[in-house]
Amino acid sequence: MFVVLDDRSTVAGGCIACFEREGIAAVAVDPAEFMDWFELVNDSDVDVVEGFLIGSVTNRRQIAARIRARCRAPLLGLIEAKTLNETLDLFSLGFDDVVSKPFHVREILARSGAIRRRMKMAEQCVDVAGIRIFFDGRDPLVNDEVLPLPRRERRILECLVLSRNTRVTKTQIFNRVYGIFNDEIHENVIESHISRLRKRLKQRLGHDPIDSQRFLGYRLKEYSGEDSSVANSDAETSLTQGPDAPLTKSIIRDDQESVDGPIRTNDYQHIGHVCPS
């Protein structure tokens, strides 16, 4: 259900008719009586309100403050024509969005739905690899301590969290941070941002939580104590082995034999393909 407020009864009635034609429940309330009406409505009825559409009213500031103090339903302002001053005034009063005439009910539904999704995401936080990430502009918590991050590095971390179940490419990160129509900055700047982000996180965590694969992209990796010890032991083994050390079974295919010497099977095939004998 939507609640429409406008001092002009004809405008409010027209809005209600538009909602009804789309099969959407809506009610018009006289702005002069809204405060009393809103006090009498119980909480269960307020929870079903999908949004408030407020047009030309004299006590707009008081109405917006009262609505926002009691519920989180989307607050949309209705104006006759798009003007910068009026739009900025509505946003300063706490409105979530501004719609100008003419408008379609489906547009109101789409805008209010997007607002609710953003509100829901802003209330959530995600814990990954010892990092708690928020989606409302706050800096992340690393080991229960705030880690101040530059805006773009924080956006990259949020992007990695949202795509933590799959890899995200450098181009995808660039489009999210800088936009898809930005031709003035090269996407290689993402590598610099991720390098600095890695250093900040490693100083707090003691390990690098970002896993990268060439041509595949980046991903946050879950790190437990056991995984960390295994990774460290593997790293030490690779450093202590010489170039002629035998290969482990994990890097030798079952249907192929390793070649003698320091060249691995895959490397040997690659060289043979590039420089055939």
C-alpha cells in the first residue's frame, strides 16, 4: 500500500486512480490531518506501507521527520518539474528519491523497490577471512579494529566480498569503481589499488587474504589456522626445493610422465608447441 499526501485533492485523487489502474493499493490522506492519522495507525499497519508519495504540502518538513522517526518505508517527493533547488531541498529533508510529473506507477514501484534493497543491504554486514565489511560507507573491521581505507580501496574490498563465491576480473572491478564510461583512466590502476589494499590487510591479518590468478581475476580466500599452516609449509617446501628436485604428484598428470631435469611437463609441452623441433 502507498500513502499519498498532497494539499490539492484533485492531484491526490489522480494519483490514487493511477495506482488503482495498476492494481496497487493506495490511500490519500489530508496533510493537515496526517499527524493525527499517523498516530492512530498501529505498527502492524505501518509495516505494510510500501512507500509515501508526498507532493505539495505546507508542513513537508514535519511530515518527513515524523515518518522517518517511525518507519523505514521509502519516502518519495513529487514535484511539478525538475528543479535543482527543490530537489536538493527534498533530499536534505530526508527524502529517498524525487519524482517529477508526468510519472508512471511502475516507475514509483521500481524506485521504491530499489530503495528498499539499498536499505536492506546497508543494514547487513559480511564476515570474510577475519574481515567485517559494511555496505553503508563505513570502514571495515579487521580483527575487531577499524581499518581506515581510501574510498576506492574500500569499494574494491566490497566488490570482492559481493563476489566472494567466484572470481572477479580487473575489468569488472574497474567498472564498479570508476564506471563503465570512464575513458580517462586506464583499468591497470586497479592493480595499484589492490596492491596497496593487500599491504594494509596483510599488516593487520598476518597473511594476504586476496587470491589472484592471471587471466581469471581476484577472489577473497577464507583463511583458517590449518589452511594458513598448510600454505606456509607448501611455500617453505617450494623455496627449499632446488630446480632439479622431483615434482610432487599434485602437479603431474596421471596420463603423462614428467620429463627429466628442471622443466615440468606442462612447461615442456608449451615450449615444444612454440618452438617445434
